[in-house]
Amino acid sequence: MIPIIKPFFGKEEEETVLEIMRSGQITRGKWTLKFRESFKDYVGVAFCHTVCSGTAALYIALKAIGISKKEDIVIVPSLSFMATIDAVIMAGGTPVVIDVDESYTIDVNQLEDAIKKYNPKAVIPVHLFGQTADMERIKALCQEKDVIILEDAAQAHGAEYKGKKAGSLGDLSAFSFYASKNVAMGEGGAILTNSSYLDEKITNWIEFGDHPALNLRITEFQAGIGYWQLKRLEETNEKRRKIAKIYNEEFKDLPGLILPQELPNRKHVYHIYALRHPERNKIVEKLIENGIGARVYYEYTLHQLRNADHLPCDFGERCSRELFAIPIHASLTEKEVEYIVDTVKKVIMEV
């Protein structure tokens, strides 16, 4: 089976894990600091805090901006991993779900309607599958109405919008370093911001002292692995992009198959190579039978999942019936890519 996910590790990760074991300093050491500083500089922001998961990063970011009660409305897109909406609920706020557009990111036209109707405290644009949302239009709308922008950049390590990195485009951002991510630690997350005020608020939620806090630290092992993953991120992202280019060329004439698009002014890093087809379930089943780890992303929308208030989400609901993914990662060999291409073509024509 060709896996949908397979992190690429080199000698550097192995040697660093051994070094940490031998040192006896397995938490709050030099690797945690090195990763935090390197990631902050890579994204291009002033402050970075590492935590144990992307969900924790979203939760702490929401608490830092004051989300705590039902009157605190947070706009989220219909299509995302469930952590996006769950973090809002756990923080004590009320999520309102709006639709996505053809890029699978938040529908900015509907966002304008939602801001007028709900007067939200914050919006979470999700940079889904490795491509950023339309941040220029989102920022224009949010600045006019004093709405805080929390980027969910869990799937967008290295993605760009008009030359700026995902995670540097809003008021603050949350990342995940789960095993499937373009920077993979196994588990882990980060919160980034340019605001010294928000930096202090974030610190108070993850460092014991000023008020009750949570122990959400990563270990030295995670940070050491993440440091080297970040070092080769540009290289591994380019490999993903090359594979996506092959897929796009080979699949462009297949009937009924909708391919992902890299929109103008954006750099797509293909955390997920997401395809759409009305016969999605049959296709995924046949690909798995042929040894390809295809997977559904996502079979739910967030308003359906958590019974949340929402505007019409017709496109997101359609995507939940049609979207699926095939392997795209830096560990794929040329032979595996050829096999995936040939098998997808065969299966689509059969279906």
C-alpha cells in the first residue's frame, strides 16, 4: 500500500534524537528554543510559542483574544478539520459557519454578509490543503469592522499569499506539526503573532504564574525533529509541487474529475492533493483495492458536525460528498507516482 502520509526523515533527525537522549535534557532545552526562533524567522513574525498540538494552538489563540462566552461569535468555514470549530466551542465562544469557494477556503462574499449579520469578534480563515485564503479581501472586511483574524495555518507550512508566508497575514496564527503535516513532529503546534500585547496574553495561558494556565509544552525530541523538518521544508514543498504538476497534467482530461487549482498570487504547498468527483466513494474504494492509500477529506461540514448556526453552505456540503485525496509527499518515488497516475486514470474511466 502506498500511504497517503509518510514523513520524510534524514540522518539529522536520528542524530538529534540520540543527542537529546544522551544529554538528559528532554524538555525546555536548546532544541525547543532553536525551533521556536527558526520557525518565527521563517514565517516572518515577531513572536512564536510552541504547544503540544494544532488544536491547543487554536484554543490558546482564542483565549488570548478574549473568546470566553456565548456572545463571542467566531466565523469559521464549512470545510476544515473538526479542530477548527471544536477550539471555538472549548474556548466558550459561539461558532458560526459560512461556506467556502472553489479554492476550498472561506467564501469572502459570504463573510461580508456574516460580519453584518452576526457582528463577530473573530474570523478563522483556514488555509486548507496547502493554499491560503484570499487574505487581502478578508483583512479589508475585518479591519473595517474591528474583527480579529486568526489564521488556521495547520495545513499551510510555507504557503504564500502575494509573497508573504501563511501565518504572517492576520493578527495571529495557529499551526500544527502532526505526523501528516509538511513540518512533522508527530504531535505539536505553534501560535504566532506580531503583537506584543497578544504575545503577553498567549504567554499567560501557557506559562504558570499570572493566572491559571495549561502545561502544553512540546518535548526536546519534537522540537529537534521539527527543526530539521523546517530546514528542508522548501525542498520538500517543491517536491510536492512537482508531483502536483505531474498529476494536473496527467489528469486534466479525465471525465468528471475536478483538479485543485493554484490561484493567482498564491503559492500552493499541497499538504493534500484534493480531487473532486461525484462517484468519490467508489473511486476511493477501488484505489485502496489497488494499493493506493486514498482518503476522504472531509466527509462532513463543520455546521453538520457540531449542529452550529450557519449561512447556506451548499458548496461545502457538495465538497463533503465529492472530495478525496491521493498520496502527495516527499517520500514518494518516481515509480510510485507513475503507478498512482496509471491507476487513477484506469479507475476514473471504469467508474
